[in-house]
Amino acid sequence: MAAELLKLASARSRVVAQLRRVSVARAQLGRVQAQLEQELDAVRRCHDRRIAALEARLARLTADLEALCRSERESILPPGRKSLLMPLGEVGFRRAEPVVRLVEGFTDEEACRLLRQARLADLVRVTEAPDKPAVRKALDGGRLTLQRLRRCGLEVEAGEERFHCTLRPAALGSAPPLGRASR
């Protein structure tokens, strides 16, 4: 009996020690990731102004190119053509597909309700899928058998045993620092 208790205590002690190592490693990873995010934010801030200026310049240049192509459309495009292939790219005009959008102030739900009221229900998309949690509940409650479920095109696979390890936030804070990220 004493040997079994000693074996149990030893096993639990090893699990606690390993859990502590996992906790320390997660805390280290969290610190390194936090430091990385701070460094990345600093780098982003260094380049933000340049990127914004380049994006604004690109938008102006593209708008200028469009204005030039529109004003010279008849000169640059052969008759009956909508685009012109050039060494650096293609310029041209294409009719965009019409986009259906909600009128300001309307929601998807309201639009669907109004389409149904107008006898246009075929214009409402409905997505259906088996409710898997409800199926499991029906099986557990005896309302459904595996054979009946299979005839409906569904089956239940036994879930594999999976290991899990959930650390308490306090455990992460109590982990001693084992090192710092170096540059």
C-alpha cells in the first residue's frame, strides 16, 4: 500500500514538474512574442509615413493615367477595341458587372423579409446543413439510432482521445524568467 502511494505521489510529482516546464516555456514564448510585436510596431511606425505617401502618390498617378486615357481614348484605342496592350502593361476600359447592394438603412434580414413579401423568395439564399450538436444530443437522448442516422446520410465517428493542457493565467505570471530574447 505504501509503495503504491509512493508510486502515485512520484507520478504526480513528475506531472507537476513537467506542467511547470510547459508553463515556463509558454511564458517565455509569450514574452518573446510580445517583444516581437513591440519591435514590429516600431518598424511599422518608422515606415507608416513613407507608405502613406507612396500610396497617395500611386493613387494620384493612377487617376492621372485614367484621365489621360479617357481624354485620348479615340486616339489610343483602335476602333472597336476596349483596351491597348503596351510594353509596360495594358490600358483600357471594361464594363464592370453590376453590383447589388443594400440601400442605406436596410439590413440583410429586412431585405430578405421584403423580398419574401413581394413573392420573390427565390431571390433569397438559404443555406442548410445538418445541426451536428443536435444530432449528437438526439443520439444521446435515444431519439435517434445509428442505423436511422446512417439512412439519412450521416454517421458518428468515435472521438479520439486527445491530450489537453490548460494553464491558469496565474501560473504564467508565477513562472520565473529563464532568459530573454537576444537581438
